[in-house]
Amino acid sequence: MKKVAVQGIYKAVWWIILGVQGLGLIQAQGYRPGSPFITHYSKSTYQAGTQNWAFVQDERDLIYIGNNHGLLEFDGVNWRRYALPNHTIARSLALDGEGRLFVGGQGEWGYFRANEKGENVFHSLLPFFPKEQRSFDDVWKTFVTEGGIIGVAQNMIMRWDGKQISLLKAEEDSRFDNAYQLGKKLYVHDWQKGLMELNESFLLQPVPDGERLKQITLASILPMEGDKIRVITAQKGIFYYDGKHFVESSGQAHDFLKKYQAYCGIRLQDGNFAFGSPQNGLLLSNPQGDVIWHINKEQGLTNNTVLSMLQDRQGHLWLGLDNGLNYVEINSPFSILGPTEGIEGTGYTSAFHDGKMYLGTNQGVYAHSWPAHQALSFQLIPGFSGQVWALSEWGDSLWVGRHEGAFFSYKNQNQQLSQVAGAWKFLPLRHHPGYAVGGTYDGLVRYRRQGGHWIAESRIPGFSESSRVMEEGDSGDLWVTHFYRGVFKLTLSDDLTQLETVTSYDSSSGLPSSFSVNVCRIYNELIFTTLKGVFKYLPAEDRFIPHPVFDSVFAQTPPRWLWEAPDGNVWFSAGLEFGFLQIENKGLEYSLKKVRLNRLQPALVEGFEQVFPLDENNVFIATEGGFVHYNPSFNSGVVHPQKIHIRTVLDQQADSLIYGGAQSFGSALDSVCLLSSHIHSLRFSFAATQFSEKAHTQYRFQLKGLNESWSAWDEKTEKEYSNLASGRYEFQVQARNDLGAASTVSSFFFEIESPWYLKPAARIFWVMLFLMGLACVFLLNRRRMSRKADALVQASKAELERKEAAFQQTLEENEAEILQLRNDKLRNEIEFKKQELASTTMHLLQKSEILFKLKNELTRLSKQVPENQRKEVKQIIKAIEQDVKLDENWNSFEHHFDRVHEDFIKRLRETYPQLTPKDLKLAAYLRMNLVTKEVAPLLNISVRGVEISRYRLRKKMELDRDTNLVEYMMNF
């Protein structure tokens, strides 16, 4: 009974202390609605095992993770994996002050450290172990202490002091269930003895009341104020310890962990706690145990088993899950209002009315009391399902613009105002109190307040364009903009029943075009946004001019939409930018400063962007997945500058690594990296450790020595340079996040060596060679002058010889000309002889033909004349034959023929002595290319006789049948 009473007193005292300490924390923290942003990393993303057991973050902000397949490294852009020598699981991690990353696995314990090239290399500590002790269980925990590096496995505790290994074994019937480091103290949980402390002498000593925790599985031991600690058990919830007694806790977190178990836990930077459960995800609580956030698979985790966790320097949580990694942004001003909070569909509009927050989507209107102090659960308002375009609070009523028409809600009673389809917007008229105009799919509707209610009177005729965007001008005119058809100014009659004028404005009025123009009222002034700038209207000139302030603010990226918040800030959506403008000076003149929230831009509903700034702590932003809650006054309490690192430098030509990016602690890239002269193409990769908004991080770079200006901001994380000359260079890179905050500049200094022929020794050689060259030139010049004098003498002699040779050549040419003239004369004589011979031959041929015909005719007539006269005829025939024989003076013919045809007959007679004179004549006639009919009268024989003679001649000359006889004679 006494023991129970004492424990009750301790418990009461504990809760009084915690209540006083936690009151300020609860008030400072406040309630944060919705669910946090969560980034998922699957094993296919980081290319390793599913389970992740431990985290550390080094002084460069890189994240290291103990994975089933070894050590993972993440720089915000790329993942790297380092396997342990025996390919075991990396169970524990720890960083020391020298930049060494210690890793514990099954049968392996050692550290990674960067080598000279910046590559992480593993150094095993197994050689320090006795050979018989080199087989041990998983090293589940590794710690850096003043006495050395401590590793804790279930069967032993090991310590390495830099020189040797010391071992402390568990008793045979027990095991070291877990270990935790709090400041300089190292707690070890012995399964049979309870909680122990490892002292400086490397001995375990019990802590007071520590046996109470024996045979209880511990999940974590966390520090509290002073020397007090909080012990998280796997199945029995939370215990508090003041150095003397353990007191079981109570409250929401305690009950949750008893029900769903605990596997790990950490104390957060703001004094709150995070617990990982193997069954129900992540739990965040304050010191009193009240639940701040419960995040499980329904809220966006990959699965509900949390094996390890780390809060990084940005204040967000890394979760090592049973299947992958999650990055939970608990330290962000943004939270999600979506299906988890009961909101379905795409967000379009929002409003606050009668203590409730109303959110309109394409599925209907959802409502929840506001401000909320517990988990949100929005409810769909009955009768308001379907597409919602507008929500507006008018006095004591809530107006709802839907696809089906206009509705309003008054004291929880819903009523339809107008059945005109498509209620885009409601605009109360400042110049006509008690009246309002509603924009619809095809024109305007007039509304009038009657008592405590509003009624829809009628359409306003004369205008049938879609009126989603409209504002009231200073003179009471309505300005309506249409996405495709430009700007319209509508002048209403005094009773608002009709339109007096409709004026259309386009590029002829000063606007860039009629396309994509929107109108809004900012600081009680009409502002017109276009694709090419921001404009204002000049009534006196009835035209538009660029706005003097807004157009300069948005000179690079003109906005699509602008909204004025109650605090005077102006929200904008412009291209890839989204955020608001802060007023720096008010009055007649004011200046605006951009605050970018670009990470939300991809989620906005393009063309239907909507922001509802309720107050300085609550801004509701419509997105494709519902709504995002933004707290502009959120102060994370963490001021951590963004860092950027050069991760690799590669020689592109050889595809080899120059620098691997794994800096050792305390080292810097301010030393010059000397590169070989054959390296001329480099590729740099870089990354900023901006894990929460990495998709919107931009980079710029420059290479001093090649160019002295920064590149434009871009999302690329690599840069290549080629054809680099020898010399010294400095590659610089800088990053900025979506808020516009820039990192410090990271540099890589390198020098490309000069080729051997440009090095100092080579330059001395080139100077000496140049001097020797000058001397050689001098000597050669003297020799050249001497040779030139000799050449003049030789040239004079050569000139005389040339003239003599020319004279001799002239004589030879004259002689040759004389000889040519003689040859020409001989050729002319031969040609004349040929002509004479041909003429003579033709004459003889003609004569022979005539005599031959005359002889044949006389022979024919001799048979017809009387016998007494026949004798006389025969005498005439005989005379003719005698004349033919006389013309055949062959010797004379042969003489002339041989002179013309180069002794043809003589050569033929010598070659073929068997030829008869008749054969020689036939050959001569064939040499003259006479045909058979021409040869017959010359030989005084018939054509048949000539053919027989040709045959006999061929036979005597032994010519084959394929040889042409005439061609043979012509070529003989």
C-alpha cells in the first residue's frame, strides 16, 4: 500500500510539472488544420531494399539512410547506394567529428570516409577484432562518445578508441535489447536486468529503479528538461523518469502507443515528440501527451509501419518505413484540406460565414466550424451537391453560385434565387445599395434586397456574353471581361432594368489584344491583366495604358489573376509563379515586394485560380485536389540556410570521375584541382539540399576564366563545358528555392595543365631553339649572299650558254623547216603522181570499157551481116583487141605504180615469188581499191574470170578465208 501511495504522489507531481511546462508550448504551437505535405520515395526511386532502419544528416545537410541493401545517400536530387563488404543490412549509423560515417550491420562494423577524389570508401574495423570474435549479430545501434565509438549488438557491446577494440558480452540468459544516448549518458537495456548505464570505464551499472523495465521492450528514451527522461515502451506506453523512479504516463499519446505499439520515437526541435508505430503510422504529441497530428496510410503515408525517423535541419520528418521512405513536412506553413478532411473534388471557391468555413468544389459545398481545435471533418451541405462556382457572404446570408443557378443560405435554410444556369459571380453595387448583379453563362441577372431576404428580379437584356469576371467602375459602370472576346463596359439605366450602352474594347483601345484579359479591383482601382502586361483605364482618353506600378513588378511574367487580401497584400498567379505582393509603403505611392509560393502553382486550377485570405493566419487556396491551408504568420522556429553542393565532376572524353562529391569534414573545395592537359571537356552535377521543395529549386552557374556572367535561373542540375583551353578556372553554382531565397555560392577550382610543349622547361627549350634559329638564320643569310654572288656569275655564264643554245636551236629549226619544205614538196609530188596514176587508170578503165563494149557489139553484129561483109567486121574486132594489148604496157604502169605506192609490186614479188604477172596486176588493181566490175575490162576478162583470179591469188598467198583480200592489199 505504501509503494502504491508513493507512486501516486510521484505521478501527481509529474503531471503538475508537465502542465506548467507545456502550457506555453501549446499556446505557441497553435492548431494546424489539415494534413501535411508528404513526399514518397519507393525502392524503385532509390534503387535499394524496401526497409530503412536508421538516419543521419551530415554537416552538409546530406541525408544518409541505413537500408536492407546497404547505405543510401540523398542530396536532394540524386540517390547513391554504398554496399557493405559482406552485403549485409545497414542497421545503425553515426557521424563523428572527423566526417567519418560509422555503419553497423550483421558481422560488419566500420566507417565510410572520402578519399582524395571525393569518393566514399568503406574502412572495416574487423581487423581490430580478435579472430574468434569477428562473428557477431546485427549492430543495431552505433554511438559516438568521448571514450570512442560504441556499437551495440544483442550479444555484445563493442568500443573502438581508434587503436583497439574492447568487448562487453551479454550474459548467457540475457541480451542487450536496445541502447540510447542522451547527452553524455549512454543507456543500455538489459533484458534480464532492466535499464543500465554504460560508464566511462566501459562497465554497465544499474540505474535506480531500472529493474522495473526488465523484460519490457523499449522503443526509445527521449530527453526532457533537466535530467528528466521519457521512456517509450513498445507495448506499455510512456514512462517518465526523474533519476529515481519510473512513473507510467497517461493521456492520448500514452493510450495510442499502448494500443498500436511503438517502434521508435524522437524529440522534435520545438519540444514536441514524434512516435513511430508498427501498426498505425506516425503520432505527434506535445509534452502533456495531447495528440497534435496523427498521420497514417489514410493521411498519405506509404504504409503504417514506421521503423525509423529523423527530423532534418529544415524541421521536417524523414520516415523509414517497412516499404520505402516518406518525407513529412511538419514544419511547413502549408497543409492539405482534401479527402482526409472530408472534402472531395477540385476546389473552386471558399467563404466564411456564421462561424463556419465553406469550401466549394465540383462535388458540392463543404462546411466545418472555424476556428477548429481538433481533426477536421468537413460535411457536405445537403442540397448543395454538384458543381459550385462561387461562395460569397452578404450580410447574414451565404450566396452560392452553382451550375444549376443562384442559391443562398440564411440561418441554415437553403433557397434558390435564380434558375438561370451558371451563376459565376455575385457583385453588390456600391452605387446602388440594396442591389446586386450576378454574372451567368449568358448574361446578367439583377438581384434586390427585400427586407431580410434577396430576390432575383429579372435578367438584364442587351448583353448575352458569359460574365464570369466583372467589377463595378468608379462611375457605376459594369466592366465585364471575356476570355476570348475582350473587354466590355456596360452602362446601366438608373433603375437597373436595361443597358443604355455597351462599349467593346480591344487592341485599338491600347490593349495588347482581346484575348485573355481579366479585370479586378486592387486598392480601389480597376486593374486589367493581359498576357503582355498590367493596364489601367484612363476615362478622359477612353483608352488603356500600362499600369505604372504593377506592370513594372510583373515585367517578366504578366499575371493571369490578382486578388487583394484584407491585410492589403495582393495575391497573384503569373506563369509558373504564384504568391503575393507585400506592401512596403502605403499612401499615394506604394511599392510592392514579391513573395513566391511557386510549389503550389502546378496544383492550381488554371483559369479558375482562387485565393481566400480569411485573416493573417488563415489563407485558403483552391487546388485540383481540394484546398491548401496557408498560414502566413507561421514561424517554424528553424532558420536554416539552403545549401548547394557540387556532387560530381566528370571528364567527358574518358567518362572518368575527377571529383566524387563526398567531402571530408572541415575540407573545402578552395584548393585547385590539377587536371591533365588532355582533358578539355567537363561535366558538373550539383544539388541543393532543399528536400521539401526540390521540384521548384532553380540553379544558376558560371565558369570564371571562360565567362564572367551568371547563367539564367534554371531547374537543370548539370552543366557541360567542352573545348576548354589550358589555364585556371572556377566553376560557381548557386540555388534558390520557390520563395526566392538564394543559397551561398559553391565553387570548384581547377587548372588544366599546359601541354608539354608549353611547360616552363619546354619554354626555355623553345627560347634556346629560337636563339639557335636566329644564329642559323644569320649564317644561312651569309651563305645565301655568297651563293647569290656565285649565282650571278653562274647566271651570266648560263645566259651566254642559253643564247648560244637559242642560236643553235634557231639553226636547227631553220634546217628542220627546210627539210619540212622538201618533204612537203615530195609529198605534193607523190600526191600529184597518185592523182596522175589514178587519172591514167581511170582513162584506161574507161577506154577498156568502151573497147570491150564495142568488141561485144561488133561480135553480135557479125552474126547478122552478110557473109561477104563478115570478114571485114572480124578484122575490126581484131584491131580492137590489138589496141587493148597495146594499152597494157605493164612495165610502164608498174614503174609509176611502185613510185606512188612505195614499191608495192616489188615487195609483193619478193614476198610471193610464185605470183604471175597477171596475179601482180590483179593485186595492183585491188591495192587501188577497184571493184570486180572495174578490174574485169582492165584484165580483158569477164567478171567471173576476175572472181576466179581472186580465188587463185588468195590460194597462192595462203590466206585463210577470214582474211579480207582487199584490206590485206591495202595494208601490205
